Amino acid sequence: MKNSDRIELMAPAGNFESLQAAITNGADSVFFGVDQLNMRARASINFTIEDLPEITKRCEERKIRTYLTLNTIIYDHDLSIIKTLLDAAKVAGITAVIAMDQAVISYARQIDMEVHISTQINITNIETVKFYALFADTMVMSRELSLRQVKKITEQVEKEQIKGPSGKLVEIEIFGHGALCMAVSGKCYLSLHSHNSSANRGACKQNCRKKYTVIDQETGFEIELDNEYMMSPEDLCTLDFLDQVIDTGIKVLKIEGRGRAPEYVAKVIKTYREAIDAYYDGSFSKEKVKNWMTELEKVYNRGFWSGYYLGQKLGEWSDIDGSKATQKKVYIGKGMHYFPKSKIAEFKIEAFDLTIGDTILITGPTTGVEEFELTEMLVNDKKLEKARKGDSCTIPVDFRIRMSDKLYKIVKNNP
Amino acid sequence: MIVVTLQRKKCIGCNYCVELAPLQFQMSKKDGKAVLIRGIEKKGFYTIKSPDETIHEVCDLAAKACPTKIISVKIV
Ligand code: SF4
């Protein structure tokens, strides 16, 4: 639940597993896409319109705000589906829509739905904030601003009392963690030109994440690059200067990653939750930051940098294809049964093996993400140290597991 | 005979196919995805069979342009 003097921690949710992980690990709000009209159109991970009531049901119980992302370019043929979607969102009790196109903003206002302005609009100055305040209560600033610039904007909002349709001061939001775009967000056409696949219709092919060589056509000489991933930015991470981030006066911190795995959402949200709470109770320290960073490095990342927020350096490029995560998950088996009285979960081992002392991960659409160390188990009803493929094993756990749950073990990743 | 298939569910509604083959594709106002005109549905795949071989070229262009690669064109 959002405590109004604290910043809001906004989590990405690509599916029910991630949604549950966000809820359990302390998100104040979640954002998600439905069908194709959002920045992850290609992903098979989007929710459908029928999922909306279930999303609000799960979130309302914990007073978590829900934001529907509807932020692609909109064509005439989309006009009716956006109305259908927004109407359904309104009925389901979704808190707000994250929008870019004026058609979406306009219809949302007509049905009195709260509007948030998407990063696709790239707000970089106070006059633009004033303009969008006519329609929106929250707006995310361009990822290319420095914290100093963000602070000026939040101060101005306060000073000029810039209010949104709700009558409250508009809330300024920034990205806190996750992938960065090599172009100004929403203005990249690489994928469109190379694959007919428009990033601005949510179908980015991630050209910037690939290796390139540069050849002088005249001489045929290849220009030497010290990094062939010449346009793949490292991931944004603001955790180590979160105190400065909060001091800018922002109200919402958004975590990117609707395409990431549920354990990513769990880990990143849990870490930022702790860090934000530590800031407010005065215990934010270098020592803690060190531990939190180690935690963050365990899940998907292309290396971290501070983005443009600290304003000093340009372009920190990733030097790998994919992740630098220090650990990964390996599929072991699936959930079979839960005995609620004895609090025992039964799993069928379908691959590899499981040993006492392993860190295990259980994920599922209702369970979300649970990670813990395996301290005891029964294998085919006998107390054993190791369970192998084909075995049935039972583990004491104090939460319900389901048939749809998957069991993984966490191993070191040696990229 | 030309056989054109559209796997509709994965469409992102970018409109490319309609630009290239406007007599075979149109955008649905209902869900914003492409419709293969007169396509017959089977398990999410919409198919037309046409004796008119002149449609091959445009449908092939649409298939190549489609960013999600859900259009296929065959001569049988
Ligand atoms: S080109 Fe492909 S993705 Fe685009 S509208 Fe046509 S079928 Fe859909």
C-alpha cells in the first residue's frame, strides 16, 4: 500500500507470475499490457482483456494501484479496440492508463479514467508538464534527463501548483531500473528499417543489442572498435544513489521489465522496496547498498550504469550479448500436490537433481515467486540428501503450491 | 492454386499487409488485427485458396514485410 509521503514503487508485470511476484515483494503499483497495443506487442506474455478483473482483484486486496499500458502509435483501425479496452479497464476498476497517443488520452478522459503520460512522449520541460496536466495526473520524465533537471521540474510543479484533472498536484515519475533505449525512447526507427518491425508499435527487434563491425567501403579496411556492441547501453540502475533520486521530489519510481522473468521482478522489487524503506527510516547506507547490488547482479542485467541521471558520462556500452547475471535457474520439476495440514509440498523431479543445501525457486501464476534454501526433503518417502530425475520428493513449505507451479534450482552463472 | 495463410493471433496490427495486398487483407475494426478476406479458420489459422495466380506477388510481399512472420504463401 502506498504511504502518501513516500515515493511509489511501480513494478512491471508481463504475466500472472510476475504480477504475483510484484505484489508479494512490496510494489505499490503495477503496470502491464493487454494484447498488442503496448510496447511489448510481440511478447507472448501479454495479458488478455479477460484477465483485467483478476488483476484488479489481486491488487485491490493489497491496495496496489494498477496501470494499463496502451502506448503505441494508434492508427484508425485501432480506434475501436482502444475504446473496448479502456471501457473494460474502467469496468474492471483499473486505476489508470499509461498513454501516448492523443486518441487514447482523449477517450480515457471522456470516460473519466485517470491518465498517466508514457515515456514515449519524452517529457523534458515544465511547459510540457503543464500542457499534459490538462489531461494527466502522473507523467514519466524522459530517461535522458539529469536528476538536476528532474528536480527543477518537481520544484516548479510545487511552486506553480500544477494540478492534474484529479485536482491534486501532478506526480512526476522517473525510471529507476532496467533496460535503456539507445535512442531517445520512442524515437528509434532502426528496427522498422531493418525488419519492418516498428518499435513504436511495440515490436522492437533490438538492433542495438547486436554486434557490429564498421568497414570503410572505399578501402575495405575494418575500423577497429574496442567494443563490437557499439550501441547496446548497459542497464539503468539507480539503487546506489537512490537517496539523490528521492531528494529530487519525484513521486513514482518505475522499474522496467515486462519482458523479464518473474524471479527478476521479485528480486528487483524486493531490493528497491528495502532500499526505499531504508531511505525513509534513515538506515540507507553504503554497506547496505553493497549487499543490495550483489542481489541485483544475480538476475538478468547487461551491466549497470547510472543512465543520464548523474549527468557526467555519456554512453556506457554493454560488452555482451544478453545477461551478466551471476546466477541462473535450472528447471527441475513440477508441483504435484500440497498437503495443507502438514504444510508439505510434493514435486515430481523431471530433470537434473536436487540436493539438500540447494537454493530453490518455485514459480507459478498464483504462487508468484518463492525462493529459499532446501533444508530437508523426503525422496520417494525416504529421508535422503539427493533427489534425481523421476523421483517424487516432498518438501515442507509454509505456502500453498499448485499443479501449475514449476520448481527450479539456482546455480552460478558463468557467462 | 495459391494458398495464403494468416496466423491471426500474433498480429500486432501494423497494417503492412493491407498496404501491400489490399484486396486480400484488411484491418479489423473490432480487434485491430489483420483479417484475411474470405479466409476460413482452423485452429487459429485463416486460409484462402485461390486459382488466381496473380495474387501471388502481392501476398508474397505482404508475407515478407510482416514483422511477426505470420503470413505464409504457397503455390500448390
Ligand atoms: S503485416 Fe503482419 S503483423 Fe502487420 S497487420 Fe499484417 S498480419 Fe498483422
